[in-house]
Amino acid sequence: MNGKTVSIGTVGQAYKFITNLSSIEWMEFKSLHDEAIASLEGAADNAMLTVQATGALRTLFVRAKVL
């Protein structure tokens, strides 16, 4: 972000990253952002959902050109 590499290694770090940015920054990708947040919250409760959360997060990042 802003020319710097951000390393995300856990569900918690991913959740913190996408929720710390303002909602204006994610407005264009609202449905993907909401899906990623819901997936990460699910993965926090059930580790079996980590793969789904990773996929949702990757989709958001690719569409937002962050990844």
C-alpha cells in the first residue's frame, strides 16, 4: 500500500487490514469487501473456512488491484 509491501499472514491480520481502511476506499468493491469480511469472521470462528476466506480476500485484492 502506498508503494510499500504489506505482509498478511493470519486471518486476524487480513481482517484488520481490510477493516482499517475507510469504507470510502472500498466503496467501489462493496459487495466483495462485505463478502471478504464475512468470510474472515467465519474463519475466525472455524478454521475449516480459512480456504474460503482466503479466496474471498484474494478476489477482493485482485479486483481492487492491491494484489
